[in-house]
Amino acid sequence: GENVEQHPSTLSVQEGDSAVIKCTYSDSASNYFPWYKQELGKRPQLIIDIRSNVGEKKDQRIAVTLNKTAKHFSLHITETQPEDSAVYFCAASSRYSSASKIIFGSGTRLSIRP
Amino acid sequence: EAQVTQNPRYLITVTGKKLTVTCSQNMNHEYMSWYRQDPGLGLRQIYYSMNVEVTDKGDVPEGYKVSRKEKRNFPLILESPSPNQTSLYFCASSLFGGQYNSPLHFGNGTRLTVT
């Protein structure tokens, strides 16, 4: 079945450095790739998303890249800050009009060291 | 305020006692979905609904039921809960599903413990 693999499961970076989280998907019909941030005890919230007709998208310190050929996409956070500490989930969603399964990665716990 | 509201936030119950977790959204979203979150497994989709009276199984539907009689409500029903259903549950909605995928808005979560 469809699968999304996410790496690494934990990541610790020095404040001010960059963090990169990578995801690989299996369903070639996937066309929508959101990233969610979940702070401790809170709900997941969308931070950035990308569609299959775009290769890269940036929003201030956050960027996402998509390689459709290799079926992988990555989240890049630059100039990390303490408030970036959270669990990050990638997801892939199918373009089938009659169904809409959303498959999440297993999550990456990002810790920012002061 | 635009939001997804699920209740209760915490629930402790015993094996076999039927329970319902409610979910309501006020954004006129067509798509609604339920997820369970377990350590190391991320968010797994239980059921989803593309619109009123249309529901379909996600990846882990066994032991759960849902209904979508009104656009705003999407309750999750556990007819006979078992300890392996102890988990953190999230309801979510989005404007569209299918080929017009759009971002999910999550509720605050329901932490369920089945003893």
C-alpha cells in the first residue's frame, strides 16, 4: 500500500543552524505534500505545503523542495530558533477525485540547542 | 472563530463500553477525517468523509465507525472499545479533498484510555 517514510526520527541542531527533514513517498499519484508542526501537547498545524507542479516553495525561514522523479520531498528550516522545537510531520495525498487518503510520515522530533 | 471542535479532551473508559467522540467544524468544509496518533507511528487515518453521507475507510478503520449526516459534524464511534484503541485522536477538516487537496485544520485532540 501507499507509504511515506520520514527521516530522521530525531534531530538536534544548534540554534542558528539549519535543519533538514526528508520524506519519501511510494504512490506516484500523490500530488499534494503538506508539512505540519506539532508543539508539545498541541494540535498539528500546517506550516508549508507544495503541489506536484512546483519544485520548490519558500516562506521566510522555511522551504520545501520536491523531486517527483525520485519521489521525495524535504523541509528546510534556516536560522533555527528555540520556538522551532517541535515534532514535524510530512504527508502525501493522492489526486484521485473519488478518494482522498492522506498518508503521514512517522514524524521528526526537532530540538534546538541554545 | 474558525475552528474544529472535538469533545471530550480526555476520556477514560472500560473495555466494551460504547463511546462517541464528537467533532464539529464551522468552516463549511467538505472534507473531514479522523486520525489516531501513537508514538513512533505518526498520524494514521481511521476514516474520512468527502462530503455529507459519503464516508470511506482510511488505513486503520477496524473497531471504529463514523457518520456524516450533516456537513459540520463527523462523530467517531467505538462500539466496543479495547485497550489497543488507547491513543490520541484528532479530527480534522479541509475545504476540499480528492483532486483539490487543501490543508487540514485539526481539532485539539482527544486522549482516550481504555482499561
